[in-house]
Amino acid sequence: MDDAIRKADVLIEALAYIRTFHDRRTVIKLGGSVLEEPGALRTMLQDVVFMAAVGMRPVLVHGGGKPIDRAMAASGLQPRKIQGRRYTDEATLEIVVQILCHEINAEIVSLIRQLSGRAVGLHSGSMQALFGEKLLLPGEKGELIDLGRVGKVTRVDRGLIDDFCAGGVVPVIPCVAIDADGKWLNVNADTAAAAVAASLNAEKLMFLSDTPGILADRANPASLLPCLDAMDCTRLIQQGVIDSGMIPKVEACLDALRAGVRKTHLIDGRLRHSLLLEIFTHKGVGTEITLK
């Protein structure tokens, strides 16, 4: 009986959040170990199906760096990074599109359906969600660096995404865009998720990573910083507390917030039901970032 009462208490605690977030868009960026561990991916997608079932409108954006690296190695191609971004020639681009659209995306959609949810991959023809242009990075001497077929999102088909959300179908979007000539561009998954969240005026943008969130001491998981604003993030970057791969995620969070997204979150995708714990409990389990 005590166990049953505790479960009822959890449901009551979640009720207020279910009401608050009903019919609101939540963009979830998947990557890292979540995609590498079948058990973690399945559990996370159970959370997504639950969110859709109670009237929330989850939208998934995903990358797939490690599977792409493995496929490149199998083809005899050596990954090349410039300022942390994958240089993408035509041979690499072919692998990127195959892995993201036809393998990872298809697997995610299939798993959601196996879990009694409804999902659709948005990445081709009239179902293309992301459009973009080539990205040129500034060099140390002011020159522009060409990354090949790497791009940035310039337009998101909000109407397409909204139509599926309204029908209770979860859109699943790989981080590739189409340019003005109808050709593919490889897009950073974090910035793609931020662009989608901004276009949808999303209530939340959630990054699932391999850490509990932002830690004051990376060697101590208990040093999790549960709430940060833009000034805190700037200070922590300057101090080196936020560094390397976490900086692009934090910058994507701040870009999304400035574009109208209400809250952003960094959580550990490996933690069982971390999505639901972050959204439907008072304490949460990760780092929440707001503008102020």
C-alpha cells in the first residue's frame, strides 16, 4: 500500500506539469551514448511516447557522430575536423546522409512505433524539415574557411512539424539540410536543434548528453549546477568550468533562449527516465539554463 501511495504522489506531482506543458512544443536533441546504447535509447523513447500521450508535443532532432566515424573507417575514409566541425566532402556526405536518414532516423521511428507511439522521419522530398546554406568559418587571419558540404539552418518548415505534432505524431529530424540547389548539407546537431526550437517557439529545448549536466567539478557528479542564467554561463566559460564539447551546447542553449525558447536543459540521457524526471518533478535531474 505504501508503494502504491508513493506512485500516486508522483502522479499528483506530475499533474501540474502536464497541465502547464499541454500542447507545448519540447525539442529534444539526441546524441552521444543515448544512440549507442539500445537500452538507454528505448527507455528515453518510452519517455517521449509518454509525453505525447499526455498531450505534450515532443520533437526529436538527432545526430550520429560515432556511427558516422565507424562507417567512414569501414570505407577507408579518415575523419577530419576543423574548429571542432567535421569537414564534409562528397564521399563523407554520402555516408552522413545514409547513416542519419536511412539508419538512425529509421531506427528511432521504428522503436517509437514498437512502443505504441506514432512517429515520422522528416528528411526527404515534401517531408524535408530543414533548409540551409553553406557555413564558412572565420579563420585566425580573417579569412573564410570552407568546410565542404557543411551548412547552417536558415529555414525550418514549421508548418510541416506543427501538422504532425497536432496529430500526436512525433517528428524525428536528422541534422541534415537541403540548400537552394536541392543538395544535402551536413549540419551540427546542437545548432540544428536550437534552430528547430526557435522556429517552433518551443517551451523547452533539451540536450541529452553523457554527463549529468554542468558540473562545478567534472570529477565530482555531486557538484551539479541545477540552475544557470546567461551571465553564469559566460562566467563559467571564462573560468574554464564549461569547456570543449559542452561550449557548443551551452551556446546553442543561449541562442535558442534569445530567439524566444523559454527554458533549456542539459541532462544525462543514460539515466533511466531522465526526460520525465527533469520535466515532471520539482527538483529535476540536470542543469536548467535560462536567460536570467
